[in-house]
Amino acid sequence: MAQQFVEGKISGNKVVVFLKPTCPYCVTAKRVLSKYNIKNGHLEFVDISNLPEVSSIQDYLMKKTGARTVPRVFIGEECIGGGDDVDHLDRRGELEGKLRAIGAMN
């Protein structure tokens, strides 16, 4: 179930952030991504905090990405990491290119 849930969310050319709203790193990822003019339907924030399968989702994210923590940020099917990783890509000027590469930018 968790694998199908995660894979279903990240399929396609969009940005998906698995998060918990009270997590400061999740807040950072949302703040950074909100600076970009991402097309409608190409950005999804997935709050896993109240899902009954939250633990199995995080277990699958660990298997897929090497980290169980949130946020887990995907651009297309590539996991670019967490909140600090998104922030670093933005500061280095690399995030916009990744967003453009999947056609997510207006």
C-alpha cells in the first residue's frame, strides 16, 4: 500500500513534497518552493502526519531515498532530499533548472 501510494504521487512531471506541517524542515521546503512560479497541478504537498499508514510510508521512503525523515522532496521521480537540500539547491541557483527540466515552471 505505501509503495503504491508514494509511487502514485511521484509519477509524472511534478514536484511532490511528503511532509508533516509542524516540521521546521518541511516549512523551509514549502517556503523555498513557493518562491517559484510553478504551474497549477505541478506542485503537491502531501501531509502524511495523520494517515493511518504513516509509518509504512516513511519506511518505504527510507527504502527508496535512504532517509525516513520528512520532508522528502521529489522533482519528477528524482528525490532531491529534504528541506536543507532544497534550500541549498535554491541558493546555488540549481533548483530552477531542475523545475524547468520537468516542465513545472510557467
